[in-house]
Amino acid sequence: MQFGLNDEQEMIVSTVRAFVENEIYPHEAEVERSGTVPLELGEEIRRKVIDLGFYACNFPEEVGGAGLSHLDFTLVERELGRGSMALTHFFGRPQNILMACTGDQRDRYLLPAVRGERMDALAMTEPDAGSDIRGMKCTAQREGGDWVVNGSKHFISGAEHADFFIVFVATGVDDTPHGPKKRITCFLVDRDTPGFQVQPGYNSVSHRGYKNYVLYFDNCRLPDAQVLGAVDGGFDVMNTWLYATRLTVAAFCVGRARRCFDMALSYATQRRQFGQPIARFQGVGFQVADMITEIDAADWLTLAAAWRLDQGLPANREIASAKLYASEMLARVTDATLQIHGGMGLMDDFPIERFWRDARVERIWDGTSEIQRHIISRDLFRPLGA
């Protein structure tokens, strides 16, 4: 088994890391202070990524993407994890679910998204439907040949920049031996659609500048042409195209953890107490040893899951393990980095307190730690009949 990166992968890593260091790092403090990304800055980042040839690198070449493998794209996400999410959002990774577009949808949504002409946002979560997707109360009903949508979505990331939204809503209910089960359909919704509003959401302590929004549907009419996939086929679309999103979270966590580790390592060698660098104290040295061990373990879990996807092997449990371990690892690493920096770690002169706050959400979105444990345990017990 080959554990090293080939020349092309090394190039991907070095190119993306250089971009993050040169184009993202210099703006992070201002975004953290203001809580927003100026539109012109976002557009500048997007143009540079397009010129670099990395925009929509998660899409196949047949539609204009770079055609990276799952492993290669995971390396991209890992390096982007080093930077502010509010800024790396403009690096441009449209939702792979757009590959489900057919006919006119390809010209209106898929291809413009890949070219960087239109931006998308994914909308599933509701106040009463987070991990419980079938608990959706946002519904679409047939009326006069159209679908009429009513309800709301919240915690929608990237909505302020989105030209259109990929929205999952309930379109019916089936009676099953286990009780009523809602049918789910995916719709493409343009921002200017009558009856559809995009409003600012909640203030979060994690990832300032990467805002969440609330979507409201009030008798919003959508024709069949806006259905992505099949009517009542929302779960099929999800399972085909969204299963690997947890892997991007894991990769992000590894990248952010390595940036924290570099800072902790440097500070421990420079900071002196009792006439010597604090790196010589066992209490600090053991923390650093634990940090790098956990980071490497999360890194290999993540890359191994991506490799399985490229080999066409089942990877649901492996992706869940990577997301679970990497997100919880990041919490421990950011906390240890702050501890090594002492009181200065809590000051906004350093980005460490930001990393510490940002790390908290990783254990929640794209499936909580509890959901990941459920996926892992279910995968292990089902073959045994339990």
C-alpha cells in the first residue's frame, strides 16, 4: 500500500497551501473583526481561483471541472481548512449534487456553477429537522400543475452569496409498518422566485463571516422543471451525491489542526519560563506528542476513506469514523494549543481563541458526533442481525 503522495498530489498541496497563505491569511483578522467578507474581496478570490484552474475542482472534466479524484479533492479541502471558512468559501466547490441536473437544468444551474458564474447553497435543516431529515415541516403540494412550497429552513450557509438554492422539502407521506414516513423531493430555487425570501439568521461564535441564513417559503410556486432528480426521490439524490460531505469536514479539521499544531510547536520553543523553553517541560512536551499523534491518525483515517471511494469500495462507516474522530481531535488540539499559549491564547492578538471557537461547530454540522457513532455502530451490528 502506497502511503506517500505522487508528484501531482504534492503539487496540489503546495499550490493550495500557498494560495491560502498568500490570499486568505492576510484578510482573516479583518473578517473576524467585522464579521463579514466585502463583496469585492470575495469576487477577487473567486477570480484568482478560476485563473488558478482550481474552481469547481470537485467536478468531472466533462462538465468543465478539474476532475480530481476523491483523494485529491480531500487534499484540497485539507489545505483550505487552514484558512478562514468565510474566505475559502469563494475558492468555489459547488455542491456535487448538481451532477443530478438534466436537460435545461444543466445550462441554467450546473454549468454556470462550475464556471463560477452562479453560486449555490444547500438547504435541508429546519428548526425541528436537523439529523431527523424526515421530520421536515417545509412542504410542497401540487396545485394547478405546479408545486406550492410553504415553510422555512434555517442554518443555511453561504446563502448571502447564493444565486440559487438546492432545497429539500416534504412532498407526501407514506403509511408504513413503522408509522408515517415522509417523502422528500429536491428542488432548485432561484433567489428571485416570488414567495421566497432569504433573511439573516443567527449570530454564531464559530466561523465569523461565514454566516447562516433563514429561508422562508410563502406559497412559492415551482414548476416540475425545478425538481432535481425524481419527485419523491430526494433520498436517492442525497445518497448518491451528498454522502461524502462529511469527508470534507474531516479534511478541514485536519488542516486546521495542523495550523494550530505549527503555532503550538513554535511557541513552545520560543516561550521561556524558569530559564528555559517551555518545550523542555514534560507537561508541554507530552501535550505536543499527543497532538501530533492524533492529527496524524485523523489524517490517515480521512485519506483512507477518500481512497476507498476512489476504489469503489463501501466507505460510509469509514467516512463517519473520519468525521467523528477528526472533529473531536480538532477540539482537543485547539484546546491544547490555547493551553500552551497560556493567557495570551485567549487574547485576540492571536488567532488561537478563534480556532478554539471555530472548532466547536465541527462536531455538530454535517451530522453530529452522535449521528456518526450511530452510523458506525449500525454498520457493525447489522451484518450480525442486531
